[in-house]
Amino acid sequence: MARGGSRKEDNSDKIIIFLLIIIAAVSAISLLNTLELKKSLVPQAINLDYFLQKLTAHGEMRNYVGVSPSNILQITNSNLATLQSQILGLDVSYVGSFIVQYNDAIVIYDYSKDMIRGTIALQPQQNISN
């Protein structure tokens, strides 16, 4: 009879260990997701010179070496809706990327992945004279 009770205890121990492993795995996944969410919610402070150096190292951006952009804006959850009304195709996957505006182009740059996500050529403004 002692043997039968021992098997029940062994099975109970295995179930408890299995549940503890699952709880640890779920906790680890939750922690990773929380850290990733925090990264996307909190704008990051970066060195502007290094940022522009990385951006202009891309072949399509070489003409902008030494050119100061007129504006740099990080896409966040709080400004995404407004930007979506201005830029077609912008979605939540762009959160964390930067919009870099030059006189003749707007570039969407993912600084953390060092990847240009898109470029929009701007038409030069024409002076109207009478």
C-alpha cells in the first residue's frame, strides 16, 4: 500500500514541477514583452552626430552627408495616429523609427536596426511672381 501512495506523490511532484516550469516560461515571456513595449513607448535619447553619420552611410543618403535636416521626429504610439493621417501606409510597425526631413526629401529611418524604411521625394517649392 505504501507503494501506491508513493506513485501518487511522484505524479503530484511531476505535475507541480511541470506547472512551475510553465509559470517560469510565461513569466520570462511577459518580462521580454514588457521590456520591448517599454522600448517602443519611451523615446530614446541619441547622439545626433552619430545618428546622422549612420543615416548618411547608406548609399541612397550619401548626398546628405554634412546636410542638416530641417526636422527629426521619432514615431511613437502617441503621435502615430496624427502621422498616419499625413503619411500613407504608416502603421504600428514604424513605432520607434524616425522621420527625418530634408528640404527635398523625407526619410523614415529605423535607427535601432540601421535600416531605411522609406523615402519620399519632395517637390521643390516654386516661387510665384506676378
